[in-house]
Amino acid sequence: MSTHVVDIDWDGRRVRIEHAWLRAQRRERPLVVFLHEGLGSVSMWRDFPARLCQALDLRGLVYSRPGYGRSTPRAPDEAWQPDFMHRQAHQVLPALLRALGIDAGHAPPLLFGHSDGASIALLYAARFPQALAGAVLLAPHILVEDLSVTSIAKAREAYAETDLRQRLARHHDDPDSAFRGWNDVWLLPAFRDWSIEAELDAIRCPLLLIQGEDDEYGTLAQVHGIRQRVPQARLLVLPACGHSPHRDQPQAVIEGTRALLADLDADRAPAAPR
């Protein structure tokens, strides 16, 4: 996937954002913006964004958040705080869309988020309800579970004791920036109280929630909690599927997204005359 960089103003500084366009020539087609997981980047999506866009005739935008991929790394002394996902949703994503000339108010995109990226998509949907057509959310977090903390603590051990750092270095200019930014904040004692449940009430767009039954980072309580507050959300629970449904069961994810798009098209269609 060929990538480019664009600078945005964020938090009083210029930040470089790595991004890639998919099927950019299909300007008349809806745009889907991909938001990666807590250790993700443009390249860690592999070929899934291209497969989804090709199958569903969409344009795509994939980007690496600050601290990840080829985007500006996190400064060594920069410790992310429990509001780090809010800042990505409320500040970084809108700034990126503006920098790339995307008018989300005129042509609201679809968001496709995985894990932390799915939570960021929820926060964007709640803050900017008129600037989003819908969202596909894989393994979203709305609160902190013991299972999540246990698995993230195991990831810290793996980073210190295995080749995980070397494997992440294939995808991040600064793997320590990516890993420590994510891992340290999730294991902060103050983060145990993190919850975005109350903010979900402001969401107006259709959602597709996809959760693997064998997800090692979250239980079905996450997606059921979203359904309680966002009644228009569709739920797709996948058996024999872990934390990354787009890798474990890509075709099921594509078909679920196709059904959501059909709902969006039906909502936009003019009412039949009586």
C-alpha cells in the first residue's frame, strides 16, 4: 500500500500523519475511514481495507495515528493520559479530515474502527453526530474489563521477553513509541475507571458491532452495553473468532458491512409516492 504524509496542527505542534488512499478515483462513491487498533498502523491492516473497498465499491482512507507507523512518534517523555482516545476523536481525526480536504459535514464518511480505533469512532460519532454516515466497529471498548487488563499486562511481558518488539518494528518507525504509549496508559490505575458509556446516548448514526466470541481483550458485555444505549446498532457475534475479526473471518466482516451499507442506502432513498 503506497503511503503519503500530511501535516496537521495538534496540541500546539505540527504532527506528521501517514495515510493511504484506496480507489481514490471513485470520487462519487462513499468514503470509509479506517481507524486502527492500539498497536496498529497503515501497514498492519495488511490487505483488508483494499479487499473491503473493492468488494463494496467504496473509496478508502487508512491512516496511522500520532505515535504509530510512519506518523510522528510519541516523545520519550510523553505519557498518554486516560483521555487519549477522546483527543484522537475530537481533535486529531477532524484535523486530518480538514487537512485532506474532506468535508464531513457535506459528505459524511463511514468509519471502520478496530479495538481502540472502534472506541475512537464511537467518541467521534457522539461528538459529531451530523458528520458521520455510520460506523463499523470491531471489538470496541466502552469500559475497562479485568480480561482486558490481564491480556495487556501479558503483552508487556511479551514485549520484554520475546521478539514482539522486532515484529512491531516492521510496521512502526519507533516501536517503543507505539507499544509504550498504548500499554502504559491501559495499565495506569487511573484508567481502570475509564468509561464512555454515558457519551453513547448522543450517537444518531447506524452502527454495526462485530465481536468475536473468543476475543482475549474484551467480552460481549462491551457490545451489549452499546446496544443498550444505541438501539439502532446491529450486532454480529462471530464464533471461533478472536480480537481481530477482519483477520479471523474477513468475509463475514465484509458481508456484515455490505448489509449496513444497504440499510444506509435504504434510509437515503426517497419515499415511494402513495
